[in-house]
Amino acid sequence: MTQYALDDTDVAVIIGSGPGGATLALQLALKGFRIVMLEAGPWVANEDFVNDERAAFDQLSWTDPRLATGSWALARNFPASPAWMGKVVGGTATFWTGLTPRFKNHEFRTRSVYGEIADASLADWPIGIDELASYYDRAEVAMGTSHRQGRPPMPANNNYKVLANGAERAGYRHYATGPYATNVEEYDGRPGTLQDGFCQQGDKSRAKWSPLVSEIPKALATGQLELRTNSQAVQVTLDAGGRADGVVYADEHGALHRQRAALVAVAGNAIETPRLLMLSGTSAHPDGLANSSGQLGRNYMRHTTGVVYAEFDQEVHMYRGEPMAGIINDESRHDPDRGFAGGYYMEMIAQGLPSFTTFMEPGGWGPDFTAKVEAYTRTAGIWICGEDLPRASNRVTLSATLKDHLGLAAPEVHSDDHENDLAMLEHAYAQGERVFRAAGSRRVTRAPAMPSGHNLGTARMSAAASDGVVNSYGQTHDIPNLFVSDGSIFTTGAAANPTLTIMALVLRQAEYITANHGSI
Ligand SMILES: Cc1cc2nc3c(=O)[nH]c(=O)nc-3n(C[C@H](O)[C@H](O)[C@H](O)COP(=O)(O)OP(=O)(O)OC[C@H]3O[C@@H](n4cnc5c(N)ncnc54)[C@H](O)[C@@H]3O)c2cc1C
């Protein structure tokens, strides 16, 4: 692998190797940029993934201390785990499920379309569907998404057949097994899926797209990228003129190093990204870098979610096959007649027994709980994914008391559900129950949100520097050579699972950096 000296001032430093960071690394490497990527986690090869839910969680996840506060369900049920994120090369997408819907047109213009909503900080994006359409196309090609760009649809597994049967009988018309970023057949040098059920534990077969099997090896092959694993960025440094000029990071032994940089891009996911920029604060930037607007860490969004489980008389075996290759689209519209703004998707969910028992009824016990566990093989599930509203008070801050293994302030994630979120969730639970009852279930269970896999909005994009942290290219308003390349930059969250949009935004960002390299 190529190696760059710590005092080399002509490298771009990218922090994080998930879909955001890896996409940027590949695009810049292809244009001849010299890149150092800092990844806090290790390289775990596909063959070393463990097909055991609990062991896989420990192998791949970010388990450093965190705190959830506020009235959201997670602060009650999992106060030490507000979010589920990866700490591994490939990031969270190493064990994501892979649904890849696009945003809808109105979801870029929520302030205009939904109007003023009290206690929400809605804003229109400075870009819309037209600016992103070609990048969405490219992202779907990169991921090999099913149902798109000439790729075939994902075959239905049994869990999906239950969902589709209920959807049809409930009167829905727009449901399918994708778009889903897993190979149906051989594509991009990787095999088609075996539908073997394991991928949220890392996909040994490489059929599922992730940066680990696509962008990272391709970027390394250019000879332009040096990937430093077990290297956690702890501070972005500035020169006397206020430009980013390096990144201090801790290696696996906790020793600190400083890599000089011509450009820095932070792609640590929407909790670690604002945390790092806050940890980088100086006397000139006491509230963190790129925070002249005061918006850094604010407007945290994580989608309105919950699960509807349903028991059937016959076997479902939800765990067999791709876990989330099923989506009902009909409710993902803005229709205020339902009593709330924005929309939601109903997505198929499959879990192994350890996750099922942990999340189906947190802290559950007793005969009723046991009966539900015993019905596991006859159970199907719908995961609700809806647009939650940004609020200035829903935010990531540095904990005053909790520290990580490096002695750095841990992130505290505060969130209160907006009444719009609660009205949407109630509607979605009821519709999910309707779908499963239509398919013949006699017993349904509502489960609360799991630790958030979709973390958004904490360095939001805005036209005016006073309203957000970055411009439409993810370039911070305050520091021209400091970029954010992950879901932190979402102005609002839409109902769609976010990763395709993260990649589309970063593809656009990479073109901007390449075109304006001399003047950034
Ligand atoms: C179980 C699960 C299922 C999911 N399924 C879907 C789905 O079906 N569809 C969808 O669109 N999305 C899904 N997601 C969300 C998806 O995984 C994320 O949207 C996506 O991975 C975000 O990409 P990212 O690059 O912004 O961040 P990540 O993928 O989280 O990568 C961030 C990386 O940065 C590293 N990092 C953080 N801080 C530092 C630091 N200070 N120094 C060095 N490195 C650092 C982390 O270790 C990590 O590897 C799912 C998430 C989960 C948990």
C-alpha cells in the first residue's frame, strides 16, 4: 500500500471509511488526489465475519461510551446505545441491510411544502431532485441496486411473500423486493446472493454491496490511497489563517500522531462527525469548528421508527433470505389528511433470535413474552421508516461527565419526539397491523425503536451560512478546505433510508472538489 509521510502537506485526509468517506476516496483517487484515510476500526475480511448475532455486533460495532437523553424511547430502553454504527473498514454499511429508495421531490422542500410547523426547524435543501438525479443514477450503478439501471429484481423470499400478501389485501399497490443493494446475479466481480440470511453480521459471500468490497479495494488499487486502520481522529487542526492543515489521531495503542493535510473531509456518521468538530474547538472556535451558525450538533434526526411483529399459524422463517428485501411505498407521500406532515415506508424486517428477543419487548419477561418468543419461527415483521422533523433542541453535545477510552468527552444524544413524529408512528403502527391482519395474523405486537442506524442532520446543509454548517457541496461555510461527507449534512431526513442519498451527495461533492481544487 502507498504510504505518505506525516509531514506531507499535499494529501487529502478523509476521516471514516463508510459509504461517505469511501465514495469520496475512490472518486478523488481516480482523479489523482493523494489520500490518507483514517478509520477508527480494524480491517475485518469477509471470511472472518462471524455468523452469530452477538459476536458479530461486538466485532463490527462502535461500542465506545455514549449517552441517550430526552423523552425518546431509546433513552428509556437503551440509554447507553442511542445509535448502532460500525467501527470497521466499510463503516456501518459492512452490516447494513441495503434498501436504497431515493428521496422524493417534495422531501427537498419541506419548509415550503409542509409550511411552518411549531417546535420544528424545517428548512428547504439548497438543492433538489434535479441536481441529484444523475448522481442517484451513478450511485445505483456503483451499488448494483436491484430493480434499477437494468438490474433484475430481487427474488421474493417467504417473509416477503407474507408482506406482499398482506399489502395487496390491505389495498396497497406499490410494494416490491427492492431497490436493494445486493447482487441478484453476478455483478462487479461479486456473486449473486445465496439468500442465506446473514448480512447484518457482515456478508461473507460479498454479494451485498459495501465499501469493504467495492470502493475501498478500488481506491487502494489506484495507488493513491493510504488506509490507516485503528486510527481515530481526535482533532482537526487549523493554521494561522483559519484553514484546516492537519488531523491529530490516536493509533491502536493510544499514541497520538498528526497528519498534515491540504484538505480534510469528515465522514464519521452524524454522531461522531459533530463530536470531532466540537472536540477540535479552539479559543477562536470555542463551540467547535465550522460552528459560526451555532447549528453544529443540532437538528439530529433518526427517522420515526418502530416495528410491528405478527404471529401466523404457519411457519414464516423470517430469518431465511435477505432481511429487508421488501418495501411498501404507498404511505411515503405528504398527505396532511392523515394528521401529520411527511410520509413513511413499511419495510420488511428479519432478525435472528437474539435480536428478536432484545428488541421485540425491551426488558420483556413472563408467560406472554415467552409465548411470543416461542412463536419466533411463525413471526413476520414490518420496520417503519418515516420522516422525523428536525428540532434545534434535538442535538449531539459533548458529555460533561462521560469519557471514552482516550479520555475524550463522549457524545450525548438528546432527542424528544415531535408530536408530528408520534402521530405518524401511530398511523404507521395501525397500518402495519392492518397489513398483517389482512394476511391472516391473529396476534400483532408493537415494538419500539431500536438503536438508530440512520443518523442525520447534525451539520446541516443550508444556502445561508447563518442557517447551517455546510453548503450544497458539503463544504463548511466557515472553513473552505473542511468538508463533511456523511448524513450529517442532510437538511431534512425524508422517509427514505439514507445511504443512497449520502453516496449521491458525495459523488457531487467529489466533482466539486476536483473542479475547484486550485481555489479551495
Ligand atoms: C443494521 C443497520 C441496517 C441498515 N440498513 C440500511 C438500509 O437498508 N438502507 C440504508 O440506506 N441505510 C441503512 N443503514 C444505515 C447505513 O448503514 C448508513 O446510512 C451508512 O453506513 C452511513 O454511511 P457513512 O459513511 O456516513 O457512515 P458509516 O457507515 O457509519 O461510517 C463511518 C465510519 O467512520 C469511522 N469513524 C467515525 N469517527 C471516526 C474518527 N473520529 N476517526 C476515524 N474514524 C472514525 C467509523 O468507525 C465508521 O467506520 C443501516 C444501518 C444499520 C445499523
